Amino acid sequence: MNKITAVKGTRDFYPQEMAVLNWIMEGWRCCSVRNGFEQYDSPIFEYLQLYTQKSGEEIAGQLFSLTDRGGRQLAIRPETTPSLARMINQRISALPRPIKWFSISRLCRAERPQRGRLREFFQWNIDIIGDDSPVSDAECIYTAVDYLRSVGLTSKDIVVKFSSRSLLAALLKDMGFTENQLDGIYSLLDKRSKLPPETFAALAKDTVPDALLREKLLACLDSFNPQGSQDPLEKLSALAQAKDTKPYVASDSDPVQLEVAKLEQLKQYLQIMGIYEYCQFDINIVRGLAYYTGPVFEIFDRGSQLRALCGGGRYDNLLAGLGGPQVPATGFGMGDVVLEILLEEKKLLRSFNNELHFFVAYAGVEFFDKALQLTCRLRAQGYSAAFDYKRLALGKQLKQAAQQNARFAVIVGQETVEADEITLKDMTKTTQKTVPLPQFLADPLAFLDK
Amino acid sequence: MNKITAVKGTRDFYPQEMAVLNWIMEGWRCCSVRNGFEQYDSPIFEYLQLYTQKSGEEIAGQLFSLTDRGGRQLAIRPETTPSLARMINQRISALPRPIKWFSISRLCRAERPQRGRLREFFQWNIDIIGDDSPVSDAECIYTAVDYLRSVGLTSKDIVVKFSSRSLLAALLKDMGFTENQLDGIYSLLDKRSKLPPETFAALAKDTVPDALLREKLLACLDSFNPQGSQDPLEKLSALAQAKDTKPYVASDSDPVQLEVAKLEQLKQYLQIMGIYEYCQFDINIVRGLAYYTGPVFEIFDRGSQLRALCGGGRYDNLLAGLGGPQVPATGFGMGDVVLEILLEEKKLLRSFNNELHFFVAYAGVEFFDKALQLTCRLRAQGYSAAFDYKRLALGKQLKQAAQQNARFAVIVGQETVEADEITLKDMTKTTQKTVPLPQFLADPLAFLDK
């Protein structure tokens, strides 16, 4: 029979890769907890409808869908936010707000596997529900940066590019676009950085057939290009202020001014939180998912051509769109795949290793049963302990102990039978000593520094 | 729009349920590590063929299968062992043996949801590959008991029922059954305890039409009933020894004698390991999966009618059956669903809670920014810290701090601006004190016992 392989785009986590994944996930967990988030999880599959309704075309086209025996149309989760919205909606009146939750989820998307993009991956999600102020947007960005900083990435390595969909909407309407053209333009702009200029130009022509409007759009984007000499957010503020001089605009309700003010507030919080050096306003950031409504951000490696490490934003209408009340919400997702590539490149990748306290060896097969017994006594006390099944010679057992990074080797032999003593070998040194077994068992790690 | 619900048989893990699941999974992880196992993981979906080939009818009938855009037939994993066998086969020559691995996996089975059985659940898997002695079977049983004991279950609460498929095969062949009848009989016996007597009798008639053979089979099972006065394993040993008196049986190669000797060896190891009080030989244990070849076991709650907490056994032919070499293997799986019901019944269920070190409150909205800044400085030092978004009055903020089980409340106010001091309130006491901010930040938890 032929060997069956793993499905393309999925990964097998052998212990070495698992230790890396565990290190990443433990970092996510600790960072979530220190930022005041509580963990939740949702099922691996949901009704298909949960995704086709609100996530937008890109996600809907990447679903692993299935029909169960009862004829229900299901899909493996491609993202966590719709499940979160569903869960929140179910208990909205019982949950004290703001709700600050995190999840570390396995997700699947039927994409063509490529560098930084697999068909199965893990994603860290952070969400704050029930707060509409920029402080919760800032808190999300802070939490993402807090994690990335904790693994050694500096503001020289990564950049948080942020913008706002509601600001873009206000600008677009000022240009003359109508409400129902906006989604098409978001989708167009989200693809810009991923497409060759000619392909983008053709797509822009399809999306905005009116040449004048299209030129206005592209000129606006170019004028806030972060590569320019002036901070584009300052430029934008100047533009918003300038509107006051035009008497036909009611300054206190001008949408562009309002949105610029909100973005400036966000910037101020990011400064107070001490992470603004990581951040850069970039009007080109719109995000691919359909449900975003306010500030949006993506985090990139400054040096390379990797995909975004992390992306998120405000989605104030999603809960209502899924049958719940109107509740503001903001959050982000960070996948393991691009992150791992970047950390590997920067030589910052670590792994989570469990210590083996004791390797219990026997100086002859006649002591095997005694070694087995001692191993189990140590385990029952909560210590990690291993032994050799193969009844190898003592020297080979000690080699195994070294291979397994045991802290101590405990040798059971004639002296154990005759005098109730064991030999304790410190694997980090060349020393060993004979210890009465009851004394050893009373406090097995007490011999650590002696 | 109607609310979309979770799919029946799946669970939403709100923070409270998640803390319970995390406690269970952390217990599994620690127990695996102290018993010398390394963690691995496999993809959530595999080629359908991986399960239809070797797992047997029961599993094949419970698959969530799907066809991807490339026309590949896939299935969500219903168990971990086939993926493990596939992974081991891929690297068999590079992996030092015995391979001792564990996984904590999300699995799905398209079953009718009922008490103790859901369509999505978590399972702890322990496997030892590359050792054919009963010591590895004993090590698996020990590890399962080690975990259950660590959460407070005693030998009065649970029982490990063990038997051996190869012993049963030897007994069946002695009765006159042929090799190709065995699988049908395993399947029949596995269902026995789950069926009403009449249904079982009818199924037995279908499986073994020959009345004489059928009676022999049922008489044999009854004679080793663990409810009898004599230990059925002793009874079996006596029977095996008695065969020596029959000159037409070559004693040193009699399969029943060999298998009884192996089972006695297993019993001896379980005694040495100090867990035999949890164990009971029970010839009715055969396991539902097709691939078992040797010792098999299931762990039950002694008091109730719950399904098995845990089941496993030796599967020496699975790796070869999936295209690899002939390598012996043994292992078990323990799900979270029945376990949680039992622990709940016994009032042994706990949850894994993360401590909130600091709640940073502000004595007036004018100190909000300073509180936010301090929160982030504490987080950057690795402490968990929360604050209130809502700009509530100080009293309400302190109420929040209590609700979130914060260890300390830190109050930022006029004295912070004027004298660079904060007020530190020990939430477990009624005391509070004023501390210079630099001194506080130098070692924030230093005030714990003062």
C-alpha cells in the first residue's frame, strides 16, 4: 500500500516544530492575560451562512465547506470574529462591558499554499466589545505591539500602518462617490499593494469607470503617501482645518474633520501608551474583510516583502448584522505563519521545552523492576522521570539521559537492594554521590545545588 | 435577520468554560511531560482514505468528510492515531525509539449528540512506538491513572478494565473460530455492554450462526466474568496451566499459554508501578477500533453508567498497514466530555485562572491619560494590568477591580501629578498606602506582604 501523505498546505508538528508553536502560543497567551483579556474558544465548524453573510467575498471564496448527514451546510472556520460575534450576541445582556476576550484558534482557508500562507494555520485574536472610544482601538494595537516587542522585535523591525475606513468613506464622499460605491473601492484599495501597477490600473478602471472620479481617488491616495516628506496625518489635519475656511461646510459636523479628530485621538493614545514609534498613518490600509467600520491597521516587517503579520480594526455593525444589538467592537488577528518566518529571519525564534528532572537508570537488568518502581514514585510526586525500556547497558542508558536533557540521572543497583541507597548523578557536572533513598524521595530536587 | 446558532453537538467555550477546559488540558500536558512524553500535533483534516482504510466501520461511519476545490476527498480528524502513524512512517528511520509522544487534539465525529458524546471534543493521546514489551502497555495505563489520580480520583472511583485481543484470538481459535471470523466477533463483543440483552442475542446470532460455537463463546465470556468470586485472570492462568496436562498441545508454543503469560507480565508491571488496585482483568473489553492487536483497556467510573473515560491498546500492525514498516505501538485516548461529567459529579472539577496583578484606577478623568500610561508601563514589565475605559467614578472603578480579582488597585490622582506618588490598595485587605512611583515601578510586587 502507498503511503498516505498530509494534505498540501497543512503541517505536521513533530516535537521540534510543536515546541516552537507552543512557544509562540504561550507568548500570545501571556500577553493577552497581562493586557487584561480572557480566553474563549468556538467550534471548529459553524453553519456556512455565518461566513457567507458578513465576511465578504474573499473569505467566502476560501471556505472548506461540507454538508453533514442531516443536510446542514457547514464550514470549517476561516476566521474567529463571526463565531465571537455569535457567542457575544447569545449572552449580550449577561456580559459586563467592555468585553475583553482573546482566542488562539486553528483556522482553515482553501487558498493556494505559498510563502506565508497555508491552508491551515493558528491565529491569535484579541477583541474588545462594548466600547466605542479610540482608547479600545489603541489598546488592541498596544497588545499586538506588546507581544511583538516581547519576542524581541523593535520599531526598526516592524511598523503598524493604521488608517480608518470611516475617514476614507468621508474623503470618498467629499470627492463625489456614493455610499454604495464604497465597498468596491475598499476591496480595490486592499488589493493595491499586492498587484502589479498595470493590473491595479485595469481593476481601478473596472471599479471606477468615471475617469475624473478615478483620478481624484488616486491623487488623494498619492497625496497622503507615507513616503512623502511630511507626516500624512499632519497633512490630513491641515486639510481638515482648511475646511473651516470654506463657509459652505458646517465645521462642527463635517465628516472629514470628525474622522481626522478621531484618528488624532487614536494617535495621542498610542503616544501615551509609549508605542507611537512603531506606528505610521497610511491611507492605503483598508483591510480585506467587509465588516470593518472605523480605525483599521496592519503590522508589517519593515525590511522584507512578507505579508502582514497582523491585521484588525473596528467593526461596529457586525454584531447587529448577525442578529444582535448594535454594539461597538474592535479587534485583530495575528497568524503564526508569517510571524514564524519573520522571527526565523531575525533569529528570534525560540522553543518551549519541558525539563526532564530525572532519568532513572539500572546497573543491570535485575534492577529493572526497582528502577521502574522508583520512576513511578517520582512521577507520583509530580517530577518528570524517564527510564529505558530496552534493558541496555548502564553506559548507554546514561547516554539516553544526556540525549533527553535530564537534569539528574538516578542509578539503581546493588546498593539500592542492600542499603536502600541510590547514586545521583548531576548531568550538568561530572559529579555523582550516593544518597539514602528515603532522604532522596523526601525532597528529590534538594540535591540540585549540592 | 435571525440569529445563527452553534451547530448541535458543538460547544462554545465562554471564559468560564474555557478556564475549565484549560485546567483539564494543562493537567494532561503536565502528566504527559512528567511521564516522559513529547508533544506533537497533526492537521485538523486528512485524506479521507487515511480513516477508511484501517480504523474500522464505526469510525468510517462517523466522519465529517468534504471535497476540496481540487476534488480531493478529505475528512476532519475523528481520532489522532492514523495521523500519528502517518507522521511516524514519514520519519521512522530518523526517530530514536521508543518514540513517546502525546497530543491534545480537537476531534470531530458525526454522531448523534448525547450525554458524554458530542460531535466535537478534545482528546488526550499518549503513544509509545517501537517497543513490544508489556512494560510500554503498563506505562500507558500508568500515565492514564497518574492523570486521573492527580485530579483526585481514587481506585474507589474508577477502574481500569484490561484484556488482550491476542489472548481473545487464541481462546477463540481454541474454540474453533477461524481467523477471518475474529473481526466480526470483536465488533460484537465491543457492543455487548451498550446493547439490551435481546438485541445483543439477535446480533450474536447474526454474527455466529453456528449455535454450538455461539454457546461456547458466550460460556467462555461468562466463565471469566469479573463479577465472579475468583479473580478471572487467576482462573485463566489455571486454565492455561491445565493445558500442559494434555499431551497433544505443545506447551511452549500454545498461544493461549503465551498470551496468558504476557497478560500476567502486564499485571506484574502494573503492581510494581503501584496502580494495580485501579485495575481489573475483564475479557469483555475488546475496543471498537479495528486496528488493535494486543493488550486493550478502558477506564470506567465504578459508580455510574457513564461511557468509558479512556480507552486504548496495542496496535502493532497499523504503521505497516499505512505503508510503513512493521513497528510495534501502543497508546490510549482520553476525551474531555465524559471526564468533565465525572469530575463534576465528584466535585473535583477546577478551573485554570490567570491572576490580574494590578487594576490602575484614576481619581478623576483628568488623570485618565496618566493611568493609561502607568498601565502600559506595568504590562511592559510583564505584569497583568487593567484599567477602566468608561471614565467611571473611582468607587465604581474599585468595584471593577474587585470583580476582576485584581491583587492590587493602583490609584493615580493629584498626588501623582504633584509628588510623583501613587496610592496602592491591597485588594485582599482594607489597607492602602502611598508609594513613590519610581520605587513602585522598580519592583511592583514588592509591596505584596507589607
